[in-house]
Amino acid sequence: MKTMVKTGGIIVLSGLLLAGCSNQAKASTPKTTGQPQLTRLTKQVKSLYADSKYEMPAKQLSEAALTKVNTQRDKVYKLRGDLSKAQQKTFKVDQQQLQAAKKIFSVQDTFNVELDKDQVLKDEDFKIQAFNNDFTYLQAHKAKFAATIKDKATLLDREVKAVALVKAATTGDPDLKAYCIRAIPHRT
């Protein structure tokens, strides 16, 4: 009987110790007020990309999707003081991915506006510098995506340079003007 009481006491005591330890484990990872907001942001950011490595844009990448994610980012930003160090790191990665998605959208939008279905520059006064900045960013941060659009980016750049050369030839550079007169037959 004494052995049974001792054994029962040991089992109860060990159960209490385990219960006490499990509460300590839960206490070491505090749930912050920003955690649900951060989880929602991370899911929304992932939805902007077609693969899990945050590289290729999804087909649904749009201005509306970017606005939705940006609104969620603003909510988490207000709660950033409540986030743990690990959560702050996650938030920083999410912000970087959102920034890259904005650049991807900007580049895609530029292609759609400036190059029509014939892949020819529409606007002769198009300033390519902002586009080149975005494309350089994508080459550094989203190399896989940048490689898929490199040909179109090169085409757009060449179109702009060709327009600049023709303008220079027809507005005053005598060497280019003479070259264009010989190279392009004119009707009289």
C-alpha cells in the first residue's frame, strides 16, 4: 500500500512539474498585439508572387493588390513597437518584398504603356531613366524575374536611343543630318 501511495505521489508530482515547465515554454514566446496583423501581411505579400521564393510575380499582381498589401503594411508599421525581434525581421523582409513587387509592377506597366503590340515605342518624349533605375533594382534583387524581361528592357532602351538619334540628326547635328539624308531616301 505504501509503495502504491509513493508511486502515485511521484506520478502526480512529476505531472505537476511537467505542467509547470510547459507554461514556462509558452511564456517565452509572448503573443504580441501585432502578430495577427503581421501574419496577414505576410500572407498578402506571398500572394503577390507566383512562387514561394518571392521571385516571379503572380498573374494577379495589380495596382489593387499592391494597395491592399500596402494598407496592411501601414497597420503593422503602427504596431512595430509591439513586435519581437524575430517578428521585426519578418516585417522587414515583407517590406522589402513589397518594394520589389512595386518595382515589378512599375516595369510591367511601363512596358504595357510604352510598347504597343508591335513592340515599338509610342511616346517619343518618354524619359527612360526612371525605368532603368527600376530595372537595375530588379536585376540586383529579383534576378530571375529581370532575366525574363531583359529582351523587352533592351528593346525599349534601343527604341529611346534611336528616337534620340533621329531627333539629333534632324535638329542640328550636321554629321548625323548628312548621314540620315544619305541613308533615308526622300521624295522631292
